[in-house]
Amino acid sequence: MNSTATNFFRACRAPASRRLLQHGPSMSTPIPRTNTPSHCRPFSSQRHHLAQPASAVPSSSIPAPPASTLISQTSDSGPNAAAALAAADAAFLSSTFSLTGHVSRVGTMRKTVHVSRTVQVWDAYLQKHYKRSTHDLVHDPQDILNEGDVITYGPFPPSLREPREQKGQLGGKNRVRFILRDVITPFGTPVDQRSPRVVGSPEGRWVGGPGQVQKVVVRARGKAKPKVQVPLTAKTEKRGGPATAQRQVA
């Protein structure tokens, strides 16, 4: 048996009080202990019911308010609120998606246009993608878009989303969910030369609601069928009024 194995067995069989390994002198100097006064005082039932003054509480033990509380407190002022809102809009626009499409219909609603874009749809039966057109309602703040304009649009930023939610103008399939962001290719007149359009007729021009703005006449539909009201046209007036105009009903 070699000397290494012999020394190992001797070390294992040695009693606990025997010190086989000789440690050299330590070169590190011991760190002196200092008796630091403790800030914790023993518990006292008399002090438990007494209110501690604010000056007695150390400043390090007071927790700092969260960042959201600071933002909400500083947002009450005008300049700070505008700056915070602008920063929130910039962060929202840089992190959200944007869509590209062309304007397919204008003039039917105020500050709202129909935009068409091409999407891909997966057909499970044919096991392939095919293209189809989809339509979105886009809010046009200036009301200057024309049919054929290629635009980019996306969701409403926080500065416009909150007031629209309070009015109930967001949510649902038929609501306006997007807002105009940029006009890529204007069709016809340049954007800087356009003026806002007037959608609808001037207020007070027509009396009545939808369907009541036309003159109507009564036409007979037969003996056993009730009378109906149809719009009065110039052709009917030339024939001599409702007495000579008859409608054949199968």
C-alpha cells in the first residue's frame, strides 16, 4: 500500500481531538467589533397606545409612493398633464399596429370614411389561403379625404379614446374603431389644398325625419289590398296626378 492511502486511513481513524492538519499563521487582520447602538427599543405596553410624532420616525423607514401615484398627482396641472398625455400618445403610436388601405366611400357620414383593404383568409376545405377585401370605418378629423386616397390608420390614442368611450362611440362591430394617421398617396387634389367638405344638408332645410322629406301620393293597389304611399315624381304629375296612375301588382 502506498504512502498516500496509508495517510488517508490514518486521518480517518484518528480521534476527533487530534489535529492532523497544521494551519499556518493567518495573514489577515481580524476586524474589530464595534458596539453600535440599536434603534429598536424593547416593547412596552404603555408606548403602544401613545401616538408617535412624525419627527421621531426615521426618514429611511418612510416608504416612497409608487410612480403611478406621482404621475396621477402631477397630472392635475395643465402643462404637466399635456406633456404626460403627449408622451402617452407617442408611446402608444410607436407600439401599436397600423393598417394600410384605400378610401372606398366618402360623404355618407361626417368625419367618417369607408376604407377597403386586402386580407388573406385560410380555407380549411381547400387547405390554402385566398385573398378577399374587408372594410373598416375610419375617423377623419379634418374631413378632407377623397375616394382613392391610400392611407394608414390605426387605433385611437389615449387622448382621444377616453372621451369617445365616455360617449359610447367605441366598441361593437359597426362602430368607428380606427383613426387616420397619414395619407400615403392622395388621389386628385393634394392634401394641403383641400378644404373640409359639408356632409348633409343645412340645418332646417327639411322638415321631418328620414323618409318624410319627399312629397307622397296615395295610389290604389286593388279592391282587397290597402293603399300605400309612394314618392311623387315628375312623370306622375304629367299624367294628371294620382287618379290616372295605376300600379299593377301581381
